[in-house]
Amino acid sequence: MILRISTILAATGLVALGACAPTPGMDGMGTGTGMSRTQQGALAGAAVGAVLAGTRDSDKNNQGKDAARGAIIGGIAGAVAGNILDRQAQALQQSVSSNVQVVNRGDHLQVVLPEGILFATGSAAVTGQAQSDLYAVARNLNQYPNSRVQVVGHTDNTGSQAFNMDLSQRRAQSVASILTAAGVAPARLVATGQGMNQPVASNDTAQGRAQNRRVEILIFPTR
């Protein structure tokens, strides 16, 4: 058992060393110290692959080799997935206006659209400016078709819970409808409203309430 665990850890560490190579710094040289999503994916995939391969060998033979093989295969798969998210996030940020925030969360992309560019106060009708951004998001989704998409509406705490829940749902549905009209398959999309339940800032200030009034498009890779 000790040898088996040691081999798994060694196999995982081998791929991890490759994943932890310096990332390019601001000057384009390899002077950075963080890991990109590609490298993080490789590390996570290597760990999972090594453990699964090392523990699921039914004949108990060559477990060390199985762990090493699992680490390599898992590392490659994780690196590929991380690289795809990196590239998709970069392409998406370049195609939308500066008011739209694109965040790579590691296992999914988060696109945050503030209410100010999407809707008039109390309305669920998407403005003309925001429609161009949503069409850009739709083009990106069609370029990267292997994902499922959640469109989530959020409000501040002004007004009743029932009002805000209804408004957030209608706004999420309006955004999802534009993505569908732009060619995104409806089966990939789910629209939900969270009302005032998931604030990202304090509702005690006007600035905080403005941050809470938003629609998020969450993009989850499916393979």
C-alpha cells in the first residue's frame, strides 16, 4: 500500500512539475510565477487521473504503471480543457465592450453584464447597445459549441422579494432569447432569476446596489 501511494504521488508530481513551469510575464518572457488555467487544468487532471488509475485496477497488477499512465492522460485532458477556456475567455473579452466583464473561474467562464448597459430601470427589454454585446457572446458560444450555458438575473434589494424575483427571471429570459435568436441552440440554455438573493456588494450604497443589478452568463464546458 505504501509503495502504491508513493507511486501515485510521484506520477502526479511529475506532471505537476511540467504544469508549474513559469508563465509569461508582462514583458513576454517566462518571468511570471503564477499558473495559467492550462497549467492548473493539467495539474488537476494529473492528480485525478493518477488516483483513479491507481485505485481502480481490478487485477491489482502494475498499479504503479497504471497510476503514472493515469496521471499523464489526466494531465493532458486537463491541460486541453484549461487551454480551451483560456482561449475562449480571451476571444470573448476582445469581442465585447469594456463594460462587460469576463472571468475565467477555472471550471467555467462568468460573463457579467451590468444592468446599466442592459435595461432601463424596472424594464426587461434589452437596449440596443447591449444587444450587440449579446450577439458577440452568441458568436463566441457558437465557435465553442461544447458547453452548457446558464443565464442568471440578479437585482438589488429595492422593492419586494416577489417583484425582484419576477424581474430577474424576465431579464434572464430576455438575454437568453437574444442568444437563441443569434443562433445558440436553445437546448444549451437555461434562464433563471435569483432576485436579491446573491448580492456581490453591499445594498447599503448606491454603488453597491448598481453592482448587484446584473445578468450573468455562465459557460460550463461539457467535455
